[in-house]
Amino acid sequence: LDTIKTSRDLKLTDPKIPHIDAKLKITARLLEIRGKIDLTNPKNIKLLEKKIGQKFEQDTLKVIRYCQEKNSDVFGFGEVYRSSVRHSNLTMMEWHEKYKNLEADVSVDFSLVRTGVTE
């Protein structure tokens, strides 16, 4: 895969837990694929997009959980929290305590724009 365009939308849906809803939009080119998949059939392309999107969702959740274990907010969820909750006056230490219990829902809208070589 070669990523062409990505965007994300993060929303705090519950400040008490906290709970984040992450929506990712990814557009990519398929450079190479192994196997007998007819890429001229639009149904196969749609199925491939769906399966790749599901895999991205699973992997993203794994990375979020790993970052929580390491107490590293690399995605900037703390900034989303601070900008969504008025007068939170949240310190870095308070956020890291909340971050340990953060719940996230991830949805990926994945689309292929071109396909490349099949083997």
C-alpha cells in the first residue's frame, strides 16, 4: 500500500471515563498483492477495502492500548480532552491518571484509488 491521503477526527464522547471516538479516513494505492484476486471486479475491490479497513481498526486499537501501558499520549488525546472540557484545569499528572482508563472507538474509512501489480 502507498498512502495518498489521510485525515482524522477525534471527539471526546464522555469526559468522565474518558471516551474518545476516532474516525480515520485513508486513501491509498495498492502497489502489489499476492494471490488470485480479480482486481477488475468492483466487488473484490470493495471487499478488499473493507478487510483492510477492519485490519487498520484492530491495529490502531492495539497501538492505543500499548501507548496507554507505556503512559505515552502520542495521539494527543489529552489536548482533545482539554479543548473539549471547559475549565478542566487538568495537570499533566491528572491527565496521565485519566489516560490509563481511556476508552477508544476507532472507525476507518479506507478506499483504494488505483491498483498496481499482481503476482
